[in-house]
Amino acid sequence: MVNFLSEKKEAPKTEKKELAVPKKKTPAAPLPHKKPTTIAKKAPSDLMQDFDDVFERFRQDFRGLLLPSAIAMENIMDIVPETRTPTVDLEDRGKDYLLKAEMPGFKKEDIEVKAYDDAVEISAMAGWKYDKKKQNYVCKERACESFYRMVAMPEQIKVDEVQADLKDGVLELILAKKAPKQSKKVNLK
């Protein structure tokens, strides 16, 4: 058997020398002119609002997947009137407390105050009825509102001596203490 690979003869190698000739650079083809893009400058508050919008959309998209019962509960709560918490100030006047609560738009007959030994409960309900037949409303924002607040007292109060007054949308309660704590100024030596 004849081996064809071994019978192959190689041609003698000759070395070629190249001369160093400087080549001329050809100018590159000009790039097509692009119009500069304009980016509208935004205030930092606009950027923060954009971030808030993005995260709100993200939350809304996944809320139904994660908490389907929360959406059903929110739809039910749209029917129920909104309950707001009135802001209150509580002042210790020594023998009694002065409680002031903001109750804008409420009448005396709309407000209910319950006094306990260690707390005061304030609730109110006010509503506006719209007559659909007589008026052609462009905007209706007022609705039925309810207020509720339970204020825990630092000391026990005399329930029988509670005084209440409503002036200019501010409810004032004078709550007498059962056993006012005595204080004494101590002089330093």
C-alpha cells in the first residue's frame, strides 16, 4: 500500500522582502450630521414627583396580586363615610385639664362627648344632602363626615364635673382632676 501523504513533495521556500513604503491616509467618510437632542430641564421637585409616580404605578400593579382582599375592602370603604381624627391640645392647669379639639363645620347637636374616669371620647357626624333635581352641580366635594377621637387622660378626672363648649369650630372641655397631684418647688443649696 502506498502512502500518498508521504509522497507529496514540498516546493522550496523563497523569502520575499517587502519595501517599507509610507501609505497615504485616505480621509474617512464624514458621519451623517445628527441633530442634538434637547432634554428639558426639570426641577428637583419634578424629579421626586416622577419617582413617586413610578413607585405608585408599581405598587398599584402588584397590589392586586399580593393583596386581593385589600382591594375588595377598599371598594367597600368607599361607600362608608370617611372618619377623621380631630386634632387636640391637652393642657394641664393644675386642678384641671383643658382639652381643645378642632371640629370645623360641626354644630353642637352633631357632637357627642363621653367622659370616663381615665379618658374622653369625642365623636361627631355631619352630612350634606344634595338635591339632584334642583341643582346642576359642576363640582361636589362635600360629603358626609364623621370624627372620632379617644383621648387617654394622664390622671383620673371627675366625670360629673366635665364642662363643654363649642366656639368657632373649637370644642373646649374642662376636665376637673379627682385628686390633683401636689407639687412643691425645691430650693437648691
